[in-house]
Amino acid sequence: MTKRLSGVRLDTNTLQPGLTNGAFDVLNATIPDVSYLDLSGSWQFDQHLEIRAGIDNVFDTDPKIISNLITGSGTPNVFNTYDVLGRNVFIAGTVKF
């Protein structure tokens, strides 16, 4: 499955002093779009055993780093919408008696 997050722009990034402090932030003006590829599968061996496995963020796409002036202090310097963990491999099983 592919997840795509569209790009965004900073709404308060304007030179109009009535809307903000009048400062224009070139570095944080936009966040580009990003796509993640996730793969997973499930295998039913018999009525008692099922195995699930997968990889999230196959290409290990990094989120754009954002200033803490926007995200706030004490938070990661990315928005939580983006994948901050990177590539994640998982495997799980279910056994029924």
C-alpha cells in the first residue's frame, strides 16, 4: 500500500503585519509532499496457524525537518503526520488450539 501526504504551506508566512509579525520564513515556507510504501502479507498455514509480516516505509523516507518555532518546544522537529520512525519490519503469529 502506498501512502501519500500532500505538500502544505505555512499559513502564517506572510509579510502583512496585520496577520502575523510581518516576518517571512523562507526555510519553513513549505513542506513538500511525501509518499511511503508499506508492504505486508498474511499466510494461513492451516486452521491453527497464521503468520503475518511486513515492512512499513520500505524506502526509509525521512520527514522534512521543521523548526521548533513552528512545531513548539518539547516536541519532535517534524509533524507527527509524517513517519518519524523510518523503516519498520514486523512479524506476528496466531496459534489457535
